[in-house]
Amino acid sequence: MADSVVSFLLGHLSQLLQHEANLLFGVEDKIQSLQNELEIINAYLKTSSKGNKNNNKEIEKIVLSQFRDAAHQAEDVIDTFIANVAIYKRRNVLGRMLHSVHHAKLLHDVAENIDKIKTKLKDIHESNIKYNQESSNQSTSATEEEERKRSLQRLRRNVEEENVVGFVHESEAVINRLIEGHPLHLNVISIVGMGGLGKTTLARKVYNSDKVKKHFNCRAWVSVSNECRTRELLLGLLQNLMPEHDYESRSGNKIKKKGKKKHNEAVSNSQGFSSLSDDELKKRVWEFLKLKKYLLILDDMWKIQDWDEIKDAFPNENKGSRILITSRLKEVALHTGRDPYYLQFLNEEQSWELFYKKVFRGEEYPCDLESLGKEIVKSCGGLPLSIVVLAGLLANKEKSHREWSKVLGHVNWYLTQDKETNVRDVVLKLSLDDLPSRLKPCFLYLGIFPEDSEIHVRRLLQLWVAEGFIQETGSRDAYDVAEDYLYELIDRSLIQVARVEDIEGVQTCRFHDLLRDLCILESKEDKIFEVCTETNILIWSKPRRLSVHSTISHYVSSSTKHHSCVRSLFVSVPNYLVENDELKWLTKDFKLVRVLDLDLESYKIPSNLGNFIHLRYLRIGSAGICSVPDSICNLQNLQTLCFEPSTLYFHDIPISFPYGIIKLKHLTHVHTDRPIVLRGSSSKLDGEVMWRLQTIGFIALDKKTTYLIEKGSFPKLRTIRVHIVKGDVPTMLLCLQKLKHLIELEIHVQLDENNIGRIARNPEEVLQSLKHLTHLSILKINYLPNLVTHVTMFPPNITKLALVRIESLNDDGMKVIGSLAKLQIFILSGSFYGSRASGSCFDFNFAQDGFPQLQEFQMADFPIRNWKLANGSMSRLQILTVDNCPVLDSLPSELWSLTTLRKVCVRKPSDAMAAMLQNLEVNNECELIVE
């Protein structure tokens, strides 16, 4: 992590020298020289992170820690200086004169501090070189470290293979995959899951099953590992295959060998293979296997290239052979074969069985310890490796309620002790240490969020960017790269997907509690972040990030620490109304923060918010804020601004923003749950352009907003949600044509009766104003009462269309929607009760060959009576949802002949619909859900 700290500081200094030279007047040369020194240090750290086996690991750890602390010190000096200079420059002429002596002293102090830091960096570097030279002739530490790694690998495998419980369903499923499928072709099957889930255990159980032994006449097992080389893997295969091949050939000649002699001969032959090239070794393996119906287990494969380099050694001679691979990486599994088997965590019953077998070793367990033991087991979260390690700890302790209560009270402490058999070493050293340096801070950062929380992907990615974790992006958008990182962590089974849209992808994710606890420990040691709750006692270690999961008053009363080192502050106490004194504490103690994420209730934002000049990310999860102070215009580094409560709900009370917010050149995303209304004059701000702004979550489309759009103030805007309460709607929407990069648009209409009546009579006027948005991909319109359309109305490249609170839709309108050649998702939400009051019900007729690319159709609260599908309509439909359409008594019969259909969900059906669905027979590929 030290290299990421230095890399971020280098980027920070570079940006300051390029864009904030006016703030650095008098110390530019000093900062430039510090940047040069840090570049050398950074190059060294990147080399060290690749692992130099000749280095003493303890020395290296100390050196990295020293470099990190020095980088943090440099960051503190520079950030404090910039904050003070920014305040100085905001003073008037008289104020600057009165504070000129203080400013001169500030310049002198920062120059002196930078010189001290440079000297410290040089001393650390020179000491490291000296001690590394002294230890280069002593390979003991490196050898011990390698042996320790090997022992951890052995421990992991031994733990996984011991006391196999559960896996009955899992082993049957994997065995069926091995035996079924094409009877002749070679198939590759994979088991995927995070470290410690029992992939090797399951594979071993499958490998040793009688069913598998009878089905395959040749079996071999080889462990791949992260550091395995192709040559070693091939030799390992030969060592496993040779005895069996030798036995088969010699028994065919009716010659038998003693076991020991046979073993020695196999070893001798294997050693003889060492002189062969890799290609010759592949050929030997291929020759051994070509006449066999074989099963090979390649355990713990980490790299795609390992498979690519050895796959030619496996013959496909129409014998029905199989290869079973275990891996933590989904990408490896998908590369080697299709449809991996994803191993899940143990349930409570399986976890308890594994635990008591390890603790009591075949003896009966005391009944009075069962409930306490199950509480301990629950803390392991169903991870077999964690359960076995914790059980091993208790197996050597007195089996009494008193001893077990101690363990329960300090279970996380036991799990994170620096012993050879702890979860930190076994799980994190095998999973976390394998992460590329670009992913490690992103992964550890997840520990900041509250336990068992469901994390919104959008929020997570924006935080990663604000923290500076996404640095090497090239020409790509940083948020797109961050999304790649997220999917890499998901593929590695380190992040669990919580909510996923069938078409649109992952929306929320979660973090296993055990991994969270371990990441908190790891982060605390490296001063990445600390978490404070109502119960824990914070041992202050000057963390760069602080996550408070208690009331602010509780934290303030229990902490007297200075917080100038904190660069990110999280406070997560939903529904807690913060007091004014607590807000004052925040603004006083955390002036250097870059990230401020407050999940609490507040009716006011402090007026001195503008003093947080380093702020890049600001989120306040409160529904009570109605005005944002003018001082926000001072936050020139702000990238993401979010005012959304944890529980999302819509109401139309606006949030007042100062017009001067358009001066924020780095602002990229603005998210609010209510419409933004701009206040103040634009007379002094003509010509201001927000070049980086991509998202406006919700804004009132009034005269000020339309003026800014027409003047080209948002040239890169990609997403906007507008709220219209008065005015000529079609004319106001015409300004959106200026947004040449707009891909997502949501329109909320809330007008008086006269304007609504006009739109109801002529909704095509609204749609005519949108037809020129050729880049638009996602369109949501909330509230066009009667949608009667003509052929040219909708933008041509729409892939997702949502029409909400639509009271009627005729055949002409449906035909136009069905003609959208790229439409993949169609959401239709009516106002059923309003329609029912007027006695209106409608029929849907989907035209022939309509909706050619549609994959998902959702219909809710709509007064549809009959629905007909013409031939070829919705030919690619995968998902259908019908919710609360009580006058619809049946679904089109043509629907069930769609070969792509895989999920139909009907909620609140009519009695006739429920009866029809109950007697319906659907093909096995389609899932029918009635709720």
C-alpha cells in the first residue's frame, strides 16, 4: 500500500504544479524537488512490490512503513499550506496586509518542513540499501519465508481435506457434470470459489468417489498453485501418471512388481524426463493419455496462461475424458470451459457439524456448550477454513463455558492473531496478497462500510475515483476503469453480488463479514482506515480514513484525538438527527478531508463548508436539506456531490443551489433525490463551462437551467433528470438538443390542470422535441396521460424506454414503440386506479415483427384487458414481468413458443390468470414465477 500512497501524492503534486501555481507562490521549487525525490522512491517501491527474494522481509516491511509515513507527512504539510493560502487569498487587501507576517512565516515553515522530509526520505533509502547489502549473502530469511509459504499451502490443503462434511449435493452435481455431457468429447469442468470454501475438499471427494473410479480408467491429480511453472506441472503429471501406466502395461504382460520397486522405477523414469524439453514433456503426457478414458484434476489454477501452455498435452480421442479444474478466479474457469460450478458457503447445520468434529474429535460434545458453540461458529460466516482454524484453537483449550465465552467475546481477536494457523495468513495471504497492486486498496476499502450493508455500485466507484485509487486510466474514463476493477474483484469471489438487473448488470454488492473484519485489521496496520463503533475502544494510530458507526456525540465524548491526519470521514448513523454543535466539530476538526460521507439526518449544511477546499467527494444522506450554502462554490476540487437519503423516496420540495456552482470545474456527478433550483444571478458567470460534468441527478428545468444548457455550459453531460412544473413543456425540452453527448434522460412532468390538459391532447409535441437526440439510449417519461404517437416521435437509438403513469396507449403508439430497432428494455407503468375510475380498459396488439431486439418487458398497474402477439413479435424476449394488471385474464399463447424466453413473473394476477398459469406447462428453460 505504500506505493499507492506515494503514487497518489505524486499525482497530487503534479496537479498542483500544473493548475494551482498561484497557491504555491514562493515554494514551487521546493515542491518540485520533493516531487523528483518521490518519483525515485516510487520506482523503488514498485520494484519491491514485485517481490525481491533476496530482501529481508522484516526490513522491507519497516522500510515501506517509513516511506508511507514520510509520504503522509509530506501530504499533511502541503495540504495544510494550501488550505491556509486559500483562506489568505480570499481576504480583501486590508486583510492580506494584516496577515502578511503570518503568511511569510507560513512560506518559511513549509520550505523548512519539505527539506526535512526530503532528508528523511534519503536516509530511509540509504539505510535500506545498506541493510539489504548486508543481508544479501544471508538467504535464511528468504528461505524461511518460502518454506512458510509452502507450509501455509500445505496447511490449507490439509485443513480442506480433513473432516469433509456436507458437499453431498455439491459432489453429486459435479459428478453428474463429469459423467454426463457428450459421451466422447473431452470436456473441462471447473469449481470456482474464494479461498477457504473447500474447492479442493470437494474435488477430492469427487475424485475418490466409487462412481468416478468406475467411470474413468485413468485418474491423476496435480496441484497447480499461483507460482507453478509449466515444466513443473508437466513433470508432476508424469509422476502421477507413470505408476498407473507402468502397472497397466506390465499387468497386460502378466508381470507384477513389488510396490517399492515400482515406486523407485517411477521416480527414476520421472527424473529421466527432466532432460526433455517442454514440448517433449507434453508429447509424453499426450502419449500416456491417448488411449485412456482419463480424469485429470488441476487443483488451484490461478492463471489463464498456465492453461494455455499445457492444454495441448491433453488428447481428445473420443474417449469421453474429463478435466476438473479448481480456481478462485471466474475468468480462469470461463476460459477453460463453460458453466463453472460456483461453490457456496456452508449453512449453519453444515458449519456446526464441521466444527464439533474438529473440536471433539469423535467424542460426544457436552450439551451445555452447543448453543455457545453455535454462536462461535456463526461468526465464521460459513467459511470452512475459518471454522476449522477456530475449532483447532478451541480443541486445545479447556472445554468449559468459561473458556468458550472468552473466545466468543474476542473471536475476531483470535482470528487475527499472528500465528501460523490464523485466518489472516491462510485466507488473506493466499487471496489478498495475490491481488494486483491496483486492486488491493479498492478491496481493503470495502471494510469502511457498515457490517452487512448493501453497497451501491455507483457510490463505490465514485469513492474509489475520489480516493485516487484509479490512477492509470490512459484515455479511458476513470469511472469505466473503476467498474472494470469491481468486476475483477467479483470474478475473484472477493465481492458478492447482491442485486443484479438481468440486462443492466450489477447494481449493489455486499462484503462478507469475515473478510471485512480481516480488511479492517490489515488497514489499521497500514494506517489506511479505522472503524469506530459504539462498543469498541479506538486505539489511535493516525489513520488516513475514519469510519464512525456511532453517534457523533458518542465519538466526540470518547475521543480527544487530533484529526488533521484524516483525509476521509464516514459517519453512518441513519435516521440520527445531528445537532449544530456536532456539525461545528466536523467543520473544525476535519478541514483537510477529501471525502466526506455522512449518512445521517440534518436540516442544515454548515455555512463554512467552503473551507474544505480539498474535498473531492461530498455525500449527505439526509432528506431534510433544502438549501446548499454559497460557500460550496469554493470547493474547486469537488468531483461528486450527493444529497440522497439511504431510503430513496420521491417528493417535489426542491433543493436550492447557488448559481455559482457552475464555477466548479472538476464536478463530474451531482445526485439529488429532489429537483435542484438555482438561486442568484448569472450576470457575472457568463461563459463558465463545466467541462467534466457528466451527471445531473435531478434539476428543475426552468429559465435558468434552459439558459445554461443553451449557452453550452454542460458540453459533456451524459445523464440528466429534469423536473417541469410550469411553462411550455415542448419548447423547454428543445434546449436538450444542445446536449450532444446525452445518453440518459428522465422527464418528470408536474403541471397544473391547464398545461396537463394540453399535453394530454397533444403528447406528440413533447416527443417531437426529443426526436433529434440521436445519442440518447435511455429515456424515461413520467407522466404523459395519453400517448398517441406518430412514426417519427421517439429518438431512434433508444435501448431502454420507460413510460410511467401512462393512462392509455393505442395501437398506433405501440406500433411506433415496436419499430424502435434497438430497443432492449421496455417498462410500461400505468395509473390503473385513475383509469378504472373512468371505466377505461385497453387491448394491446403487438404488430408483426415488432420489438425485434426487445429482451425485457415490464408492465405494471395498467388497465389492459387483452393482449395479442402477431407472428415474429418480440422474437428475442428473455424476461417478462406483469405486475398488478387485474383485468388481464391470460397471456398470449404465442409467448410460450419464444425460444429465448427464460423468465416470466406475474404478480397479483386475476383469478382467471392464476388458474391459467397453474395449469400451464412451460419448457424447462423458462422459469415461471407467480406471486
